[in-house]
Amino acid sequence: MALTRQQALAPFQGARVVVLGADGFIGRWVARLLTEGGAELVLAVLDPARAAPVFARWGVRGAVRAVDLMKSGSAREFLIATKPMVLFNLAGYGVARDQRDAKAMWRLNDELLGELSLSFVEARASGWKGTPFVHAGSAAEYGAIRGNLAESSDCAPTSDYGRSKLRGTHTLLLRADLGDFPAAVGRLFSVYGPGEIAGRLLPTVMAARATREPIPLTAGTQQRDFTYVEDSAEALLRLALLPPGEPQAFNVATGKLTSVRQFALNAAAILGVPISRLSFGALPTAADEMQHEPVTNARLLAATGWAPKTTLVDGIGKTRAFEA
């Protein structure tokens, strides 16, 4: 039987928990839930001044620390100094369209995982028993493969982002296995909700409420597993509660596919945007768009007894209410 949300949050009460990338889209939601659970939070961000209004808006409380994760060795120094009981890594690079710097992508998506993993091994060898390490992976790691995207599949990423995320996942899981420390990777799928970066589907439709112009979209035939951000964050917390075992990746997905077109139609209806303004086919569909069957979340369900369950209608409605 799955733990209730309150039961899942209870173990974090008073525990020192580090969240890397705490002011990012998903990081702020992880931090919000941990605040609700009473964790002793240490929030690693690049710019504390810029993060302050985010934390205020999301009700996040904790010690904010400036950490430049692009700097080699910075993560190791920070981890040794804080000695967390649990580490959540939400730092990453490459989701936004303007994030195309190869050095940053490989540093934050791969090299950083190696640095953190070695730090865990060193720290545990010295007697520190902090555990576990939960990392946010990506559906982009699967790339061009079809089927239900079982975690045991042979991945074939088609972008530098997907390749760097996959390498980071492999690095963490291998070193966790060799170094005997608990680790889990939550592979996230089409996360949407409050805090999502501008230019993505839901923010685009929401922003269109202030104009009367047509909304250029792709044909919208591509199918995605849209997952509400709070569910994605909760899944990562639940992965941190797993008993010690083989380090693994887990699909954090609803198991249901919805076309981009249907998502846009739902969003427009809920947000009060005239359907006639949705200009489907005005933009080209990405050449590397994933095509697969409904995503299996059986491993997550078997391990935690839980899976993301917020419907699209409810998720879009929650986003509208939060952003009001």
C-alpha cells in the first residue's frame, strides 16, 4: 500500500536535506514539499538574490547558499561542508531553447554527477552515513527507441542534452553500486505546471491571454506523457525513502499519452483562450520528436506503491489558480 503524502513527508522532519538547483522549475517544488515536511533545508543556488522571490512565492524555507556548480570542485566542497542526510540534485542544463552551450551541458548533466558520486564515496569512507542521493533524469535519455520505454531499454538519445543526461545517469548508478551508497534516478516526462519556463506549451497559452494574436503551434500530433510538476517532485521524495538496494532509474510518468494538440485544446478551454486562436501547423515539428507507446511506470509503482495521478484538467486548473 502506498504511503499517504503526509506519511511520505514525515521521515524528512528535522533531517538536513540539500537541494541542488533549488530555485529551478522542479527544484522549487521539491523544496516546497520538503518545507511542508519540516526538513532542515540547505538550498544551493547560483544567485541567492534572484532565488529569494522564487522561494517566497513557493513558500520555501531554508538556508540559502550560493554555489557555482560550473566550477570544478565546488559541489564536493559544498557537500563535505553541509553533510546532508539526503541529497536531491535538480541542477541541469539544456531544457530551455537558449541553453545550448556544450561545456555547460556536459559539466552540469554529467561531470557534476561524477564529482558528487566520488564525494559520497569519500565521505562514507570517513564515517559519514548520509543517504541517499536522488537525481532528476530525463525522458530524453531514451531518444529514438520505441516501445513502452522500460528502464531496462537500450537508450538511443538523439540530442546532446539526452546524451549528457544519460551519461550522468550511468555515472551515478555505476559509482553508487561500486561505492555502496543508495541512489535513484527519476526520469521525468513532459513536466508542466507553475514555474515552467516561458516558451513551453502551457506558458505559451497562458501568456496569450494578454493578446489577441494567433498562437503559433506545431500540428500537435506528437504524443507525450504530461506530468504535473508537483507529482514529479513528490515522486523524487518517495524515491528517497526506498530501502537500500540496487541503484536504479525510475520512469516518473503517468502512463498515459496525450497529444500536444489535445493538451493545447484543454489549456485554451480552461484558461478562456478562444480555440480559434490556436494555429496548429504554424510551426514545424521537431525532427527528433520521440515516438513511443504509453510509458511504463511499473517499476516506480512496484517500488513505492504510488504513481503520478493528477489529470491534465486538474493540473492545468491548479496552474491557473497558482498563477492568479
